[in-house]
Amino acid sequence: MRPGVNRKIENNAGLSLVEVLIALSVLSIGILAVASLQFSSEFLSRNSADITNASNLASDQMERLMLLPFTHADLTPGTVSGTSGKYSIRWDVADVDLNSDGVNEAKTISLTVRWNNMFFAGPTQKQVQISFIKHDTL
């Protein structure tokens, strides 16, 4: 016989049921945490995309308004609104007399893009706002 072969063989039965249950509990908690992070990541990614789309839409509309003639109908004092997909666009125009001579040389325009965002508790309204001044070039 080889040395050490006649030693008493110990009873290694493996893992007990309690140890397996504890290991599965720890594993399931880890998997739930990863799933929660994935869900939050997807939600925040969609929210960021909505903000970016609304900002681009507001910027494009601002550029269109800046290219219009000073006396264009879309630049008359008051409120103009429209939609683009799930976004609603609204701009408020006000005449401004810069030097108090009774002539309106500029217009202040406040442009707002709004949309509904779905949250856990239901929809909430989000918005992006740009304000700018258009000066009469006459």
C-alpha cells in the first residue's frame, strides 16, 4: 500500500440544503439589482432622448423664426402654437420699444416645447424653453 491510503476516509456529503438556499438568495438579490439598474438606465436614456429631441425642435423653430421678416404673421404679438409628433410647440411674441421713441424696434419671443413623459405614478409634463430677441433690421 501506498502511504496515506489507509487513512480514514472522511464523509464529505457536499452542501447542505440551507447553504444552497442562502447561495440562491444572494444570487437572486444580485440579479434583481442588475435588473433594476437596467430598467433605470433604459428609462433615463428615453428621458434624455426626449429632452434632446425637444431641444433640437426648439432650436430649429427659433432659427425659422429668426429668418422670417420682422412683419411676418408668425411674429405678430400674441401666442402661436403647433405640434410635431408628441411635442407641442408654442411661442409668445411681444413688441419692444428699445429707446422709448414710440417705435417697436424689437420683438421678444419665448418659445416652449412641451411633451408628456411617462413615470411610475403616471404621465408628467416636461418642457424646454428658449427666449430670444429679434431686432428690426430696417
